[in-house]
Amino acid sequence: MTSKKKELELYIHIPFCIRKCLYCDFLSGPADESRKTAYMEALAREIEGRAGELAEYQVSSVFVGGGTPSVAEVGQLARLLWVVREKYQLTEDVEITVEVNPGTVDREKLEVYRAAGVNRLSIGLQSADDGELASIGRIHTVKQFEEAYGAAVAAGFENINVDVMSALPGQNRENYRRTLEYVTGLQPKPAHISAYSLILEEGTPLYERVQTGEIELVEEETDRLMYADTKELLKAAGYERYEISNYALPGRECRHNCGYWTRKNYVGFGIGAASLLENVRFRNTDDMRQYLKSPLECRRDWQQLTPGERQEEFMFLGLRLTAGISTDAFAAEFGVTTEQVYGDVIRKNLQDGLLVCAENGARIALTERGLDLANYVMSQFLQD
Ligand code: SF4
């Protein structure tokens, strides 16, 4: 850090995709060029217009997510990042991530990203099997992923995340293990791997097809075994599990996501983007028309968090990290100890082997079994 300004993370939402994946319920979809241009201009206005009120902060991370940010015209995305650079104070080592999909990037585009300061890429692969990719409506093939990965490396990216998914329709363990072997066998190795299990969201085409029996989901037991495969194979390949679903080579944890889990201040730009600023949560409208009309007047759902809500968040977000939470940080923030607020819950879960105290009580973390039952453990930290 170059000064004592408070740390802030920025999230920029690009809600466009070539085509909707069958399982996706994110705020994203196809759009024509004029709509995309209008949106990128509104985003630039919002980012620039908010700079004054955020002048006391220093930005340590910028995450451009979606949707598929790489669907935006490359010059427009680069200009947006220049607005960030020009209007905000960034830390010297700022992490700037852009999410991309195979089939939407080439070396030229990625070089423009690099020149605009992007130093981390997140590539959505999901599966190394073309049949599985088609079954969930992804727009790309494995070969296109390979081209995108090669282009990213050639453009100079060293910090690359690859997303994979388990429990896909028709997937068996052997296939899933092959996907993990494929990703860990890439040269050079990706710095980071996010591994999530497919979640069936109501209202998606996949949900409808499962309801009509057209598609069958994998059995719960297979899903569980795939989860164990993730841990085993990624560990064997040198990745450290630092969060329930995230694995990294040493020192390559995603700064942006760690910020969410440790409740750093973050501000989201674009439709539907959420923010947490000085213990107030709010989000932008998800109405595109309203956003395009007045991107600086579309915040809503304001929630000033109470001390109790902040303590709950501190615990159940922080416990997602395998390093767990710092009891000193809790006491410093709230003026009470974890023992005073959560003594009974902590003792019970220590006895049940779901929590562990480390560093002479300075940290509390989930055990391996606690990570498997994370939702159950975390629910106990909710206050009445
Ligand atoms: S590319 Fe991502 S955001 Fe777009 S439809 Fe597919 S899963 Fe959703």
C-alpha cells in the first residue's frame, strides 16, 4: 500500500452473454450492439460519477464479472478500465481480473486487456468433455478453451483461474476426474481453480427439463464422491484449498473473493451489482432501462447492518476460508470477544470435531469434516 487510505474493492458487472447457458440464473443474456454500447457508456458514467464520494479509499482489486465481460467490445472495456485508473487511486499491486469465456477471446483482445492493466483472468471451462458442455448449453468446445488458454499465456497472463463444475447431467466420476486431470495438466498450470457443484436453479431451462424427466441429475452420493475427488486430485496437483470451493497455488488466492469473505468494503457498478460500504449493504437496480437512464440514481435495498448482523457475517463468511477467522480481529471490530458472543456454539462444535482452534486460540476454523458440513455449522452462528 502506498498510503493509509482505506481499502476498497470494485466490482463491474457486464450482463451480456452470447447465449444463455441452460443452468444459469444470473442477471445476464444476449444483447445487440447498440444496447451493449449504451450500457458500457452508462457504466463509465456511473464509475466516473462515484469517484468523488469514494476519494478516501484506495482500490486494491477490480473484478470485471458477468455475464461474459469478453462479449463487450474490447475498446469499450479497455476505456472503462482507463476511467477506473484515472478517477480512482489504485494500490501499486492492484489485482484486476476479467472473466472471459472460450470462444469470445483471442490473443489480440487479451493483449489489449493486458495493456489496460488486467493482470488476472478467469476462464470458464466447466468441463473437458464436449458432450457435457453441450448438455448444459455452453457456447464453446474444449478445443476453444485450449485456444483461449494458450492465447492468454501468449499475451503474458500468469495469474489465470479456470472454473470447473461437477454433477453435470450425464457426468460420471470418471469423466469428472478426467476434467480435473485435464485442468491440472495444463502447461503452464493455472494459478487458481474454482470447483463448484451444479446447482439446479428454479426457472432455468435445465430445471424445466429435469422436471419433465428429459434430463436426469447425478445422484447425491455421486455428487458427494465428486466433491471428494476435487479435494484429492487438486491437492495431489499442488493446489491448496483455501475456501470451500476454491483452490490456489501458493500465494495465488483470489484477492477479490477473499475480500468478500473478510467483509472488506466493496462497491459494485452496473445492473444488479451489490455493495458493502461501511457496514451498509445495497444494490443497483436490475432494471436495464432504469440503469441506462440514470446509472447514478439506481441504488436500492439499503440495509444498515446491526452489530449482531455484522458479527454473524464475520463468522459465516470468514469460516468459508480454511484459515478461519481471527479472534483478535473480531474483538477489535466489535469490542467483545468471540467467547462472549459465541462461546457455547464454538465449544459445541469443537467437541463435535467440526471446528478447530489454532495459533493458541487466535484463529478458529472449520475442520475437514466441518468444511463438508459448512452450512450446518454456519447456521449456528445466526443470532436470534
Ligand atoms: S456464460 Fe456465465 S453468465 Fe453467461 S449464461 Fe453462461 S453461466 Fe450464465
